[in-house]
Amino acid sequence: MEHTARSQLGALPSSSAQPPEDLDAKLHAAVKNNEMANVKELLEKGANVNARAEAGWTPLQSAVHVDERMALFLLEKGADLHARKDNGGTAFIEAGAEGSVGLLELFLSHGVDINEHDDNGFTAFMEAAWYGKEEALRFLHSKGADVNMGRIASEEKRKLNKGGATALMDACREGHMSAVKALVHDMNADLNICDNQDRNALIHALKDGSHKKPETSVPIGLFLLDCGIDVKSRDENGKTALILAAEVDSLDLVKALLEKDEVDIDDADNKGNTALAVAVTNNNYSIAELLCEKGARTDVGNLIDIANRKRASNLTKLLLKHKAKFVPKPPTDWEPNSKRWRDPLKKLYEIYRPMIGKLKIFQFIYYKIQKTSLGSIYLGLYGDTEVAVGIGHHSDVEFDKQKRFLEQCGNCKHLVKLFQHEKAKGLIYLCFPLWEHNLEEYLQASEDGIDCKGLLKMIFQAVRELHSLGFAHQHLCPSKFLIDLNGNIYLEDFDNRRQLIEDEKKLVNTDLEALSKLVLYVITKGKKPFEKISTEDVDADSPDYEEVLDLVKSLALHDKRGLENFIKHPFFWSKQ
């Protein structure tokens, strides 16, 4: 027994042995201090080469910012190249931020995905752009990095309009002119990609960056303008490039922007401030004078009061010379008819916007209600009428095709039709009667009392009207059916997916098959995704069970009786 006890005692660690966590902490410190001898000794004593420190950093990730030889040594000792920090960052992404071409090449040879990203969507290429590491940018581009990749955001972040920024936007925001030129001239970076807040590279160039010197904004902005970047983008507060140029007090940038026909000198941000209002607020006489001479409105906001508060008598005289006057705000007791869009419509009514004929619109993400392949659709006010507005260039063939089709729908009861349109500066503004929800949203928001047969009858009538015009829709699904405040349904084709039927019966059959699924989707009140719905989801105890199955089967088998007769199917007159 005595021998056994001694053996057990002998197996216990000696008082001089160090706990593993102490060794790991010392390993991290040794790596950060670039102490190669200590790193080797600690690993020999049992330190974990993949131990995670604060925020999930591994020794290899830290070594990337210390010494390439240290990183190579740790990799040889079994460091996990694919380990991720708490934010999803990897050693490869850190090497991009460090600009270490040697490590980037080494890590790629070990099978790293060149476009791997962290939880915030940053790739090694984006990090190299953010920190202005031009050599690393060029190397990664030569190895196939996606130049125009936008930051991939989680579903939750996308709902907040986060993510989507590209490497070019990062280089612009942080003020790295050399990297910007390399991306545009040598890597064909797309100038006009927008992030998830609809901001392009020009807007990023004029925003404050974490490392940027204010004076770098102007040359980058001028460079992008020379390259033909779109000047109609806005920042997250609705500020145009012209307003931002006035904010950074750049007379040269303001001049360059005013040379662009697309720039509206009187455009305003989401608080109703124009470029002139910003210039007056900043007490910048030169910019204010230029804007006044170019015809900027002086009756937007109380500019005289702003100048007086600044004790800027020269600005006051300038404004009076250009007939500045106070214009009272409209009454704020106006209430829109729409329930869903009440808040943005009310704000649109109250703020200043330059009018486009009778149309008041703000092309800003807060007022965007739908995305289509032909562009976004925004809320608008046409006189006193609440409308949805699609915007396209007058020379756009697809947009012109859409306009001509909408004009054909004028006498249709259940197809989206054109209400009015306006033209300005080469753009066409198509105004539609405003809707509250699409079918999917409507079913999800409704609890009880849904008139399924009434909804389906209108859906069938809408498709019949489209077919009577000689078109098949080809993309019938719940999101294509719009429902107004009174519960009326309208079929839209903002993506121009419809096709002429002529003698192509298969086009009609495709619509009939989609209608069969729509019947199931509405009857089950949208409880399952449209793509996964089947007859098995129909309640066998419902009073219309047999009629539903017969209607669905007839549609799926392309019954030749026609939509007019389908509306007379027993399903529509049997008990609910």
C-alpha cells in the first residue's frame, strides 16, 4: 500500500510546473514581443500553439503583425491557419491588413480561400485597401481576388442596411490616393457599385475616415469625377456629393460638380439642407457666392437668420442681393392615407424637396419601397396623391418598354397601371398608385378573416387581363401581387419578365402551373414558403378540400377551359 501511495504522489505535478494557461499567456506575450527564443522554449514546455487570447487572437494571427519568420515558425509548429478570432478574422485577413506579400503568398500555398471574409465581411483585399497597402493589393489582384466584392453582411445587418462596401470605397474613405488609382486604372474597379446604404465611392471619399487627413478628400473626389463616377449617389443622411463638397469647404470640388448636368444645385438632405445652406452655415463666402451665381434657390430655409447668427454681414448682403426670403414651413397636421408608409410620407410632405413638375420625391434609402431589375421604386407625392415612383433614363430601352406596357394596362382592373409621369434632366419618373403590401406580406400580417376566395378571384382576373393583352408573366409568385389600402390586388411586372404569347402555349402553361401553387399558398394563408407548398399542406377537413384539389390539378395539367372558366370553378361558389 505504501508503494502504491508513493507512486500516486510521484505522478502529481511538481510545485514548479506551470499551469497550461500560464504557458499560453506567456506564449502570446513572447510572440507580441518578437522573442523567438522564448517562443521556442514555451512550446517545448507544452504551450498551446493555437491558444486563444483576448478577442480570440491566436499566436499566429499576432505574429502576422510582428515578424514573418515568427509566423512561418508557428505555422511549422502546427498553428491553425484557419482559426478565427471572435469577429471571424483569420491570419490571412490580418496579413492583408499588414500588407505582407510574403505571408499572403505562403498562406495561399496552404489552401486559403483568397476571398474568405470575417463576420463583418472584410476580406484580405479589403483590409489591404483600407490600410493603403498597394503592393498587397496588386499581389492579391494577380492571384484572383474579387475586386468588386462587397462586404457580405448577416441578415440582421442587411436589415439595417449595413455591409456592401468594396475595396475601392475603403481606399477612398481612408484617403489612399495611390491605392484608389491602382484599383481604378489597373484593376478595373467598378466606380458605381453602391453599398447597402446606396453610397458609392465618391460619397465614401467625402466622408470622414479613421486614418484620413481631411485634405485627401478633395483630390480623390476630383479624380473620381474625372473618371466619370455617378454624381447622384447620397450618404446615409441623404447628403449629395455637392452638399458634402460644401461641408469640406472645397470650392474646387463644388465647381467640378456643378459642371455635371446631373447635379441638382437645389437638392437637399433628409433635414432639408441644401449645399447653399451648408455654405452659409460654414460661413464660406466663396462657395455661397458661386452657388448663388449658378442660380441656387435662396428661399429654402431661413438663410438670412443663419448668416446673422454667424455675424456674417457679407453673407447677409450676398443673400439679400440674390433675393433671399423666408418661406414658412407647410402645416404639419397633414395625414397620409397610407397606414404602412405613414411616417416616411409625412416626413416627405414636411421637408423641402425640389419639385419635378407636380412630383415631390426623395431618392433616398428611407423612402425606397422596392428593388427591381430596372432600378428602385420610391415613395412620392404627386400633388396631393400618394404614389410609388420608378425612375429610369429616357434612353434606356428596357425602361421605355416598361412605360409602353404600363400605358397598355390603362383599362385593366387588376394590373399595375401608370398614374402620371414627369421628365427632368434626361430621367423619366413613372408614378403608380401606391400599395400597402404584397401578397406575401399581407398574408403574414393578417390573422383571421382573410377572404381567400376573394383574393384568388382577383389573382385569376389579373392573370387573365395580362393574357388578354397577349403576354404571359413567367414569374408569378406572391411578391408580384400588390394589395392597396382597400384590399384590391394588382399584378406587377417591374422586372420586364413577361413574354409575348403568340403561339407559345408553354408560356401560358407556365403561368397556369404557378397559379396552381398560388391557390395552395393562399388557401394555407402563406404558412409555408411558396416554393415548398404542396397539396399535402391543405387541411383535409376543410369544407372546400375536394374543390381545392380539383382546381389545383386542373391548373397544373394545363386544362384548356381558360382562366375565364376557371373563375367559375366550383371552388369559387362552394362554402368557405
